[in-house]
Amino acid sequence: MFRGFTQFVCNDCGHKFTGPDMEWMCTVYPAPVKCPKCGGWHTYPSGFHVCLPLGGLFGLNKRIYRRIWKSIEETV
């Protein structure tokens, strides 16, 4: 489901950009989008902490999104 637009960060090159906020497999997590700078798919929302208070501060975004990236790579 499309929920609007959000700010993303590329884990590969560090580029910050705005992308579509589409839900990831019926969860509150936004699906990764392709980085316009380097073309990588290892992206995560900047400052995302709907479920996890202060999630962006303690690196929990990357921990969650590493699992998402891994599941995507295993199915391709």
C-alpha cells in the first residue's frame, strides 16, 4: 500500500533522498527503494521509529533492514 513519501538513506553510499513509502509485506516498515545515486537496493528510511522508539538513534533501523535485505536476496 502506498502511504506517501519518506526520506531514505543508502547504506552503500550514504546518499539521502526522498522515495515512495510502500509498506513491506503488510508491516509498518517501508520497502527498500533503489538509490538514485549508486543504484543500490540497501536503503532504509531515515529516522524511522514508528514501532521502535529511538530506533534510528541506536542503529535498530539497520538491524531490521539487514534482515529485509537478506530475505530479498534469498528470494531472487
